[in-house]
Amino acid sequence: MLGSAVVVFRETLEAALIVAIVMGATRGVAHRGRWVAGGVALGIVGALLVALFAGAISQAVEGRGQELFNAAVLLVAVAMLAWHNVWMSSHARKHVEEMRHLGHDVQVGARPLSAMLAVTALAVLREGAETVLFLYGLVASGGSAGLALGGALGLAGGTAIGVLLYFGLLRIPLRHFFTVTGVIVLLLAAGLAASAAGFLVQAGLLPTLIDQVWNSSGLLSMDSMTGRMLHVLVGYNDRPTGIELLFYVATLATILALMRVFGARATRTARSAAAKQGAPA
Amino acid sequence: MSPIRYALALSLAVPFAAFGETPAYTITIKEHRFEPAELTVPAGKRIKLVIDNRDATPEEFESHEMRIEKVIPGRTKGTVSVGPLKPGTYPFFGEFHEATAQGKLRAK
């Protein structure tokens, strides 16, 4: 029972942390709960499908199917997170003003919400597929009621940590809130991009460049709870390869540059609009 | 050589090396155990590990030290690229059956 609880907990934790960040990043957006719940539901359906076709995916592209699939899922999530941050860099100020002014959630277009729906769905799909395969294996080899209980405990535990993270985020004052979630989303995206590079190395499609840039497993192991959480949240890696580090830094730099360009453009537009309004008729 | 040129040279050289003759080693999974549970491979060279899961149930082949994470569905084979490894011992395990599925790779 404990074994199944631990495995399910590990898989759930990663998805739950990402969902918590998505919930934080969409604070004050009307109907976001519905969109995020939709993402979770889509992710579960996707996980079942991926688990069902695991054999076919695994054998595809000369046995590299699984790695390519994982890398693709991660990179799409990175693109969606990047898009969200760029969008926020030009909308955050107005969003906070409207939240304060209206005193209730703000209507935004379907596009920013669908990006976060995709991030949620992809996180649940990736971690969910492994959980489904694991539980299927246990059931197939004569699972017990203890197994189901273990799985439920693991799921509850992982979800609880996600909920804690979300309420922790909410304690940040509104003034700084989106700056903080923006940084978290940025680091999350960079970490996921590095993981994608890891899968491409495993598939033999990318060189490691440097086999091990550093080894901090003695200091903070990725097997530890803290190491695992930091791995999801900021992309911590105790033994990164050169290419993973490269993907991490390149993703960080690209998103920051895009945020700066689009953020500056939005400020200019706002300023010229204000100047026009202020000018006597 | 400057680090950038070194990285460039490596990035050009390694993909070709990967498509050349890469020695492959097979590890079989039977009843949630690895066979062989210990295996010696050459150090300093890219190798392939073929994981042959003869069980009906899936297994997740994992190694933190070798940076591998791969689900091997029941009665299928999976291949992973590993290395080049420094000389040493690299443990691996089956995440879905950690109690029994344990093994080590020795790079010499």
C-alpha cells in the first residue's frame, strides 16, 4: 500500500504544483476555475489514451517515440507559459487596476485562458499517464484494496501540497503578486525546457555537451522532497548536463527578452493614449 | 580551445558518433527483477541500453546517476542512449517495483 502511495504521490505532486502555479498566475481572471478544471479533465482523458497506446508510442520512431513525445509535450507547455508571461507583461498593470477597481474578477479573452488550460492539461497528461500505467501494472498482477487506498492517499497528498502552494502564493500582496508569479512561471518554463533537452539526449538526438556541469546531489539530492519540489518549481537539477543548462538559460533569456519588448510596447501605447486624452480638444 | 569552440566541436562531433557503431547492451526484466542485475560497460563511450521487459506489466526504468527515465510497457523492448560515462558504478532501478527491481552498471 505504501509503495503505491509513494509512486502516485510523486507523480501527482509535479502536476499539482504546476496547477497551483497556473491558478496563481490567473488570479483575478473570471471563469479561470472552469478553464483549469477543464484542463485537468482533458489531461486525465489524455493520460488514459497515452497509457493505452504506451506500447505503440514507445516503439514509434525507432524506439524513440516516448522521448520525442515527452519532449514535445514539455516544449508545448514551455511555449504556452512563455506566451502567458509575455501577455502578462503588457496586461498585468491594467489587470491589477481592474481587479481593485471592480472588486471582482476581470473578464479576459479566451486566448490567455486557453494557454493556461493547455499547460494544465499537458502537466496532468504527462504525470497521469505514468500513474495509470503503474496502477494498471499493479492491478494486472493481482492488486488489493490496499493498493487502491495507497493510490488515493498518494493522490490526496500530492494535491494537498499543490493547494498549500496556492494559498501560500495568495499571501503575497497584490502589488507584487504578478511580479512573483511571473518569475515562477519563467523559472518553471526554463526547467521544463531543460527536461525536454534531457529526453532528447536520452533519445540520442542531442549531445550532452558537458556530461555533468556540477554535482550537488550531496548538498540537495533530487530524490529528496525539497529537491523534487525545487526541480518542478525552478528546474533545480543536482547533476545537469551542458545541454540542459543551455536550454534552461536560452529559454530564460528568450522569454525575458520577449517580455521586455512587449511590455515596453504596451507602456508606450498606454502613455500615448493618456497623452491624447489629456490634450485639450 | 575556448569553451564556445569546444561546445561547437562537440555538438558537431557527437551526433555523428551517435549514429555510428554504438555498442548495445541488453537488460532483461523478469518477474520485476533485472537480468543481469550487474553489468560492465566501457567508460568514455556512448552506449545503448536495450531494456527487454518480459513481464506482462509495465516498468519504469530509472537511474538518477545516468539520467534515464523511461517507461517500458509490458512485453516490449525500450532503447536508451547512455553516456559517455566516467568510470564508476551507476545504479538503476524499476520505479514501479523498487523493492525487487534493482541493478548496477559498472563503467570501466
